[in-house]
Amino acid sequence: MTGHETEGNVQRGSFHVPGFRAAAAASGMRYKNRLDCALIVSDGPAAAAGVFTRNRFSAAPVILCKEHLAASRGTARAVLINAGIANACTGEEGLRRARLCAQHAASVLGIAPEQVLLASTGVIGPQLRLEPLESVLPGLVSALRPDGWLEAATAIMTTDTVPKTAWARAELGRTSVTCGGMAKGSGMIAPDMATMLAFVATDARVTSDVLRFWLGEAVARSFNRITVDGDTSTNDTVLVLASGAADHTIISDPTSSEGAAFGRVLTDVCLDLAHQIVRDGEGATKFVSVTVCGARNRERAARVAHTIATSPLVKTAVFGGDANWGRIVAAAGRAGVDFHPEGVSLYFDNVCIFRNGRPVEDDDVEEKASAVFRQKDIHVRLDLGEGAEEDTVYTCDFSYDYVKINADYRS
């Protein structure tokens, strides 16, 4: 197992998870001469859990995943993903095609259809083309291998510029387990999920209930704490599968020491994937963490942080290197949280530019703040001065290229 980048305990690049194989293929469904579909298969029944978009126009694969996870009581054997056509807003015909796709994959793999989960990404509206997917399935199955995750991550890209993978190990009792995954996402990214797909696998032995519990916690700390452009998609899907190949006692209590250790490594991997999505945001040139601290509770902190992080005026100022603190405090003020303005302070990295509701009167503060905004990584910290809770949202700047990319996405 190799990783060409690391962030804390998490590594990026090629990896494998005991009990799983992955593969990629080029179907030509929409893109030409590139990988555009991926398959993940568990060697045996795996515990499975998912978190999905809250968009009322949920795509057909989202509906199918929910049905299959319920029918299989939280188990799965395979995940089939296509890029290029989202199979969203396609009505009953789109759902019929999704079911046929799952049935065909199940037939090739020799498993029950409800053990197959689907995910799609791409243009909203066109019907999924079954023939290209069906034609590459036999080859996909024969190409499955333990270290096929990086190619699979490449196959699910749309406007992404780089594949996104992350993996880490953790000790559960005396047993080392692996948690690794891949994600795609670059635009239409906002809290409550986004136009992103993420697939995580682990060899830990956990029940479906434990998997659901910690996936919810991990998503709350990662994928629901990022925004590129404030838009939430129809296809958002995060799936986690656990093969149970590791040699330790099964974890049935999420709050046990082993359960908590599993939760930490799952969250670490999800957070790293989420950071990679923001860094690869459409047209992005800078990565920004917005922390709101000194709040009475996390919900208040999160609401203010989200408002700042999604503000187009804040994000364009970041792109221009303009340390425009007025845009940030104005965004905080319209977040719908009843804090007292006279208690608020604002920091760019460690530079305090606004203290107790007033700008800092210092001849050097503007230049120091501007120097922070010229960096590629920027930390904005707003202190509400009312309590001890905090939350962080991760975002990027708005550049000219974001408009260019999205102005002709379908052409």
C-alpha cells in the first residue's frame, strides 16, 4: 500500500482494503476516450450504510440505494458508479433503468439485485444509457483487483481536475484495521451534501447500526461542512461498506472504546476527502477554513460559519486578495443568529482586524491582514464572545474560471 501525500494520520494515493476489489472502465456513455464507470465489490456480504442528498429532486440511483439498503437490512456486495449522466429528473423511466442496471450487474456478479448499490454523476435530465454500461460490465468484473481504487477514483470524475483518495489505519483493540475511500466533487458543493459522491470501505467488523451511527457523525464533520458555491445537487451520495475481514470481536456499541476508535478513523478519512473536494473546487485558487468560536452552542456557530463561507462577496474578496473584513462581519450579521455585535472579534490567521464590534486601529493591521489573504491557505476566525462552542466550515474562493466552467457545462 502506498500513498504519495499525507495529511495527519491520513494518506492519499493508491491503497487497498482487505475484502474489497475495485475496477474502472471506459463505456463511452457521454465522455470519449476516458474512464467513466467504476465498480467496487466486497468478497462477501458487507455491512453498509449511506447518507444522501436532501434535494427534493433526488436522482434515481439515490432512490434505488435507499430501497436496496432497506431491503437488504444494511448489507451490500457491490457499488456501480457512472460519470457523465446523472439519471436525475428522469421520472419512472429513469428509475426503471436504474433497476435494470442493478439487475444486470447482479447477474454478472452472481449476487442478488438488492445487494447492488448505484451512484451516478453528470448532466441532469438525460436518460441513463444502459447499453454502454452493460457492455463494459463483464470487463469491469474481470478487471477487479484490490489496488484498483485510484483508477476507480479517476473514472468517477466530472469537472474534477484530480482523483481524490484517502486512507488510514487504526488499532481496534489489538487489531489493525484499514479505512480507505474515494470521492468526486468540484462544483455544486454545499452543506447538506453536494454534487459529490464518496465511497469508503473498511475491513473492520462492525454492525450496520454502528456503521450508520458513525457515518452520520463523520458526514456532519466533513461533507456537511464544505461549500464551493452554495448549490446542493440531486445525486449526493456517501456510502460506507465494512467487509468484516479484520480479526477482532464485532463492534456493536458505537460508544465503546473500539467503536469510538473506528469513528475517529472514519471521520479522518471523510474529512480529508472533503478537504480535497474544496481544494479542487471549480476554478478555486485558495482554501479557506471559517471557524466561528465563542458561541453558546455548535448550531449557532455552524449557522454563522455557513453564511460567511457561502457569501459570494466574501469568496470574491478572497480571490482578489482583499482582506475585506466588512464583508465577513456583514455576512455574519445576516445569519439569523441573535448575537451581540459589540462582543464580536475577527481574526485572519492570528491577525486581529476587528475587536469587540469595532475595527482595530493599528497602522500595520491592514498590511498584515492583506499578507494573510495572499496565502493559498487562509484561516478566518470569528469570535462571537458569548460562549465556549465552535464549528468550522471549509470553502474556497470564487474565481473567473468558476463562471467559465459553469457557463457551458452541457456543451
